[in-house]
Amino acid sequence: MDSPIEKWNLVIGNLALKQVQATVVGFLAAVAAIILGWIPEGKYYLSHSILLCSSSVATAFIASLLQGIIMVGVIVVSKKTGINPDNVATPIAASFGDLITLAILAWISQGLYSCLETYYYVSPLVCAFFLALTPIWIIIAAKHPATRTVLHSGCIRGLILDTTVSDPNLFGIVVYTPVIN
């Protein structure tokens, strides 16, 4: 991180990787919520599903990008002032992460909900737009060696964690998850 070019390549690669993860997780969370909402009621509303999906993906994308930029700024300023970034970045991320995400979710979902009747095409376009950006973020993240490794192996680690958490006999291994990742 001493070279400015390497520093910015690392920052851009990590932000791109974060955007890929946020978009995919936002989409999968929306799909899970749609399925879990449909099962007990037995009714399925396409417009509500699209609204939920677009709100989730847009919120995850915007919140992730905003938080990523804030954290990069905090880390760069901390390093320049001689403060250990670990002592500053973690509390800031923990404090503002949920707050920023919930505020953005409320703002986006309210806006998309108000468009639901008159401008029914807005929600699908928002969802499609953010999902269409995913391949671009993948290409950007794949250009840096450190983020390329995480991009390729992150899915496998997630599957290992999912298997470990769901098996009560292996629950003790969850403690080692940060080391595995």
C-alpha cells in the first residue's frame, strides 16, 4: 500500500468485490423473503415481489458502495495520521453500517412503493439495472490478484460455512470461520 497506484488498484478491486457480494446477497435475500412470505399466505403478488427485489438489491448496492467509500476514507486518513486503522474502522463500521442501510432501505422502498401503481415499470428497471452492473464489477474485481482469489473462492467458503452451521456435530468449527476465510 506504499505505492499510490497499487493502493488505488487495491481499493478499486475491493470496492468492486464488495459490490458483487452486496448485489448477489441482496438478490438472494429478496428471493428468500419472497419464498418465506409466499409459503404461509399461499398468495403470490408479482408486483410486491419485484418491489422487494428491487428495494433489496438497490439498498445493498448503494449502502455497500457508500460504506465502502467511507471505510476507505477512514483507513487512508488513519494511516496518514499514524493511527491504527483497526482501532478506528471497526467501531465506525459497526455503528454506521446498520443505520445507513436501514435509512437507505426506507428511502428506496418508499420511493419505489409510491411508483408501484402509476409507474409500474420503475421497480423492474431498478432491479435489472443493478443486476446488470454485476458483471462489470466482477471484471473489475478480477483484475486485482487479491480480489480475484476472494472472488473465485468465496462461494466455496460460503458453502463450507453453511454445511458447518447446519450440522450440530460440527458446530465447534464455526469458531474457526475467520481463519478459514
